[in-house]
Amino acid sequence: MRILDVALKDMLHSFRSATALLFMFGIPLGMTGLFYLMFGRIAGEGEFNLPATSVVIANLDEGGPRIQASTKNVPGADQADTMGELVVAILRSEDLAKLLDVRLAADAASARAAVDQRQAQVAILIPPDFSRQFADLYGHAEIELYQGPTLSLGPGIVQSILHQFMDGMSGVLIAVDVGLDSIDSGDPALAGLLVQRYLDASLVEKKDLSAVLLDVRPASGTADTTNPMLRLLTPIMGGMMIFYAFYTGASTAQSILTEEEGHTLPRLFTTPTPQATILGGKFLAVLLTVSTQMVVLIIAARVIFSIPWGPPPAMFLVVLGSVLLSSSSGIFINSMLKDTKQSGAVFGGVLTLTGMVGMIRVFALNSPAAARLGDSVSLLVPQGWAVRGLLQALSGAPLGEIALTTLAMLAWSTVLFGVGIWRFQRRYA
């Protein structure tokens, strides 16, 4: 019980500190709240209020073989004679009116100029051979997206819509190619019939266009994060939680140095209580304080922002690994310090730098190239493994993958804790 008494005393000291409470709870929730206020609010029905993205389209498509299909659920598409006009009709449809504010440009240069002059957020450039390339089974139909360098959310929505459209239309070519190969025929009339049947069975039978182009379903077993605000807030909140858990681990473990300088610790070592019990209690205090912080933040984020955390078993593994890792890191860092005077530079410099590196994956969610780089670079620091486990849980990754990440966090924890214990034992031998 002596160990628990020491741990509870240190925990009580931490939770009495206004500065500690600010870093543990105020800043993580406050940063998430800022994004919440900046980008809209979550209404009671889960709706997300986002200003319409200003889009200018330069449709240069010169036409090609027209695809005849039942387009009753694609408003305006019955007047489209080219694939370029079909794209314009879809983007200007009533279903997407709340997301996109679309106007046309005479040429590509004027469309790009509108973005450069901040008259539009995104320019969509449809090339002259778009229809012809699409009609060719072996063609390569492309749409160019031009956006301002400082924008991400609006252009990301437009890019998602275009990707869904192009993927759906690519299915037409695959269906025709497979169908003709299976019956060894090159009859154009048969190709047209295959196109008709494919479209009738896929795109045009959807009840509303937004369900086709913005069909984002969570992986099996994960929470529903189709709300754009939740997709933005959830990784930010999770990243902030991990970022400041490492601060809590380091600041709580600093009590060892503080009591050493105040000559409280040496006096404790002269009591009948074994030295191992005293240090063990202080280490346990770090573990319990970080555990309390993460559990409270998870509950508070769920209640305040409706953050949809991943499945409980996955989140349990992530929280377990993160708590052990941040606690052992705090013990390791303090074992390297001579006194509390060094803690300001180390906490403000080292923890901030490693924390930012570890959160690369959170910052790069909308950039595949940066995300691939972040997968490698962020794992050079302990925070990167905790963030990786969190993102795996949020994306619905198999429990086995999350368990492997947790094992990696446990390996990091074992090394950091072992070195920290060894240095403290030598220090107070």
C-alpha cells in the first residue's frame, strides 16, 4: 500500500496545479474547439454547415460518340451531348448546389486566372479530347484540377466528387471490355447495349446524385464519420490527446527532480520505506495521471464534440500503448536531466519537436504523398507509433494490425522505462 500512497500523493499534487490541468485538458479540448468554431458546427441532426466551394469550369470537350442511357436521376444530363457536358451537368445539379457554386469559363487560361485572382477556389479543365478518349476502350480520359496553394478543404471536396464520377464512368469501359471479350464480339451495337445495361444497373438507379458522388461508408465495425466536420475533428482531437499526454508524462515524472532539489526526496530515503517503493510509487503516479487524462479526454470529446472513436477493443489497445509509452518517455526524459532548470528547454523543445514529427500523419490526411512520407518519418519517434495506432483504430483496421502497433509501443516503453529506471537507481544508489 505504500506505493499506492506515494502515487496518490503525487497525483493529487498534479491535479491541484492549474498549469497541469491546462495542458492536460484545456489545450487539447480548446484546440479542437477552435477548429469546431472555424469550420462550422455539428447540428443536432449531424449536419455540417460548410460554405459552398467556388468552382469555375472550362469545358473544352469537342465531343465524340454519345452514350445513350436512361439519365432520369442525373439532372440536366439528358441535354448533354458530350462527356464534358455531362460533368458540367452533374456538378451544377441541385443535389450538389449546397456544396458547389459553379460557373463556366471560356477557356483554360481564364479559368486559371479566376483562381489566381481569388475569384474562384478551384478550376476544372476538361480537355478537347475528353469524350473521344472516354469512348476509346484503351483511351486515357483526364480532367485537370487547378486550385489555390493555400486551400485544402474545398478543393478536397471537389476532388472527391470528381474521383467518384471518374471511377463510376471507368466501370462502363471495364464492363464493355469484359463483356465483348467474353463473347468475342466487336459489334458497336452490342457495345452500346452493354453500356446501357451497365448504367441502368449502377449510376442512374441511385435515388439521388449526392448519394452516388459522395458515397463514403465507414469500414465494418467503425463509427459513422461521414460528417465532414467529424472527419476533420476526430484525428485532430486524437492527435492533441497524444501530443499532450507526453507532456503530462514528463511533467508528472518531474516531481522526482523537484523533490530532490527541495531535499524532500533524500529525507524520504532515510525513512523505513524502501527506496524502490518510493520510486515505484512515483512511477505509478505518472502512469495513473496519464491514464486519467486520456480517459477524461476521450469521454469529454465524445460528449462535447460527438467524436466517434473507433471500436472499444481497438481503442483500448491504443490507449494502453499510448499511456505506457508516454509514461515511460516521461521517466526516461527526467532521468537524463540534472535539475529542473533543464526541463523548460527539453519539454518545450524536444517534446514539441518529436510531437510534431509524430503528428505528420494527422497533418497529411488530405495529401497522399505527405502521408506516405509521414508513415516512415513519424515512426522515428514514440509519438508516431501512438498516432499510427489511433488512425488505425479510427479507420477500422483489423484488430491484428492494431495489436502489432501496440506491441511496437510496448517495445518502445520497455526500452525507455528500463533506461530511465537504471539511471535513477544509479543516481540514488
